[in-house]
Amino acid sequence: RQRSKMAQEGKTVSAFDPFKTFLIGQQGGETIYSALSSAEESPVEVITRFQRANRMKDAFGVQALVDEANHGAPPGTEAPSETDFEAILELIDLHGLRRSTISRKILENLVERMIERSSSLPTSRLDELLKETFPYIDLEEMRPLAFSVMSRIDNIPHSYLRQLTSQQRYEGCPLKVKRQIWLMDETILRREFSQILPLYEAELYNSGSSSRLVSDIALDTHKRREKNPYLQTMVQWVLSSVKLYSILLQYCRTLFVSTRKTCYCTLRTDLLLSLKDADATDIIEKDPCYKFAWCIDNCINSN
């Protein structure tokens, strides 16, 4: 409503901001700091008011949770009231358990339950669920839920993807989400590629100390590719995307032209034949070099 009012008054309405209505992370901390710094209330009054407004029974709706837990219970079974819930917390206090520990455990169970339920939701509801879960992306306990939802969406809006490009968020992204980030911004994929290339190259050379490639004439090339973890990582990157595969090939060509290192030619062939080994027919059939590379590979293995 506020955004609509601002637009009607001719004021600038800020761009998409998923954190705008959620008092979590930095915004939540600043809100609490501001309240504690206020001269209108004492810190004790602020803390008490905050606890009443955000305690578990108000935040999560205990009655709804209990009703769900009692699903299928015998007729006449009554769900505990909010007073009963307060009594449960007091009992926990008597056992010497910290409420923060209990809250974390309940949160873990809730996240686990929500991930389980989200996996069975129709795709038409995933965008709505992403909007509700994304603001918690920086909370370690809640992050798996947001990533679980994003992993089921084939075309994540760029407004979300752009906010995942910071190093801290990006590192935690599952591969399915990273692929969409790479399709949005090729430079991030090239950065990943440039970091793994030296490791792949070292596998091709004799303990990384020889300037000559190890002879694979007597070695099954399929096994050599299979045993190279860095090659297999790159295969997983592009396994479901012709475009990502094309980006890597173009980068290989660029590097070969500028350095004349034959390892980039080997990588170009290794990627193609590893995708064949992985039955990625949608990709290899579009590569004009496939039949030639497959023929040469068989000739090598047959001496």
C-alpha cells in the first residue's frame, strides 16, 4: 500500500528489494538497535515488548502447528492452548535447557518439514514460495529452504540471481542454481573455469613437473578421463546445458589461440567424450567434432 501511495504522489519507488518487509539480518539488527537507543522506553521495556511481539507462539502460530500435529487424533482430543505452551517452556527452563537451543531445534524441524512439503508443491506455486523464502537466504539455518525452492525452478528471475553473485552467497548455491547464474553472467563461469584449469592441466602432466604430456597410448582414455576429478567437475557444470558447453569451448579456443598450449585441445576433446560417457546425447549430437573425436579416441585405445 505504501509503494502504491508513493507512486500516486509521484515519488520514486525503489527497485525490487526482497528484504524490504522483513526485519531480519542487518535490517532486523538495526531495528533492535534503534529501539534500544530510544529514550522513550528503557532497554528492559523494549526487550519485554519485543519478546511478546515475536515469541514463538505468536510468530509461528502454535495452535496451527498443534492442530497439524494432532491430525488424525481420536475425536474429542483437545490441542494444547497457548497457556499450555507457556507451561511447556517453563518446564524446559526447569530442566536447565536454554530457550535459544530449543528455538534452534524447532527451527531445524520446521525447515525440514517445509523442504519436504515444498518438494511436492506444483510448479505454479514455486514463484510465490520463493518470494517468501528468499529474504532468509543469509540465515544459515533457513538457507536450505530457499535453495531447495530455487532448485525446482527452471527460470529463476534475474532479480534473485543477481543477488546471489556476491562471494558469500554464491559459494553456497547448489549446482542447479549456479548454472542459471552462469547463463545470466558468463564472466562468473569463466572465473570458475580459469581457477580449475591449472588443476586439470596438472593431471595431464607427469606429477606437474614435466613439460611434456604423459603418454596415454597404453592407458584406456576412458579411464583417464574418469579418474580426472577436475574434468568430471567441469562435465557436471555443463551436463544439462548446450549453451554452457558452448561457452567453455569458446573459452578453450581463446586460450589456445593466445597460448598455443596443447592441453586446451586435450580438454576440448576430453569434455566432448566425457559427455558421451555420461550419455549427454543432446549436447554431443550438436558438436560437429563428435564423430571425429570418437574415431580418434578409439584408434588410440586400439593402438
